[in-house]
Amino acid sequence: MNGDRPEQGGPSPEPPPPPSGEEPKPARGGFLPLSLGLGLVFLYLVGLSMLPALGPRGPYGAPLGLAITFWSLFVGYLVLAVALAIWRKTSLTGAGMLIAFGIWLLLGGELCVGVLVQMRQA
């Protein structure tokens, strides 16, 4: 056998130690695509279920408790997303949730403006 390759049954070579005695940083963890998809589904389900409660009677027609419930779901989602993004082991999951919130704002705002323009013309 060649001298520069280890035998098949032998142990694999150890990785070199980090320079200057520093501990290696743990890898970022989480599931970006999964959290992005689930975040979009959650936000659109909550947003679309909020429309019938607030829409027909105007923006402030819903009972206060119902409005607080819907808005607390969005605030809780953001708090959870930021907390997960800060913690290194789940930073990709939190990043996916925050990206989903941004997409939801962009697309939801576009839909909202489109509906308002159509209402104005009628």
C-alpha cells in the first residue's frame, strides 16, 4: 500500500487543533427552508382568518378582545423568531421565520393596497 493513505480499517486522522488555543465555534443550526415555509403558512392562515373578523365592519369593528388575540399572535411570532435567531443553535430557524415575515409583509401589503384601490374605484 501507499504510505500516504491510511489503511481501510485504521482510524481516520484527527482534525488539526484550532490556532492560538481558541475553541471552535459551534455550527449554526436550524432548518431555514422548513421554517420559511411553515412561517408563511402560519402568517397567511392567521392573516386570512383575521380578515372576516375585521373587514366587513371596518378596521375597528371587531371586538377588542378578538383584535388583541390576532395581533398578539403576530407579536408572539416575531418574539419567537427573534429569540430563535439570536440563539446560535437555532439561528437558521429564526432567520427563516424572519424572512417569512418579510415576505408576508411585502405580499400582504401588495394585496391590501390592491383591494383598497379596487374599493376606491367602485
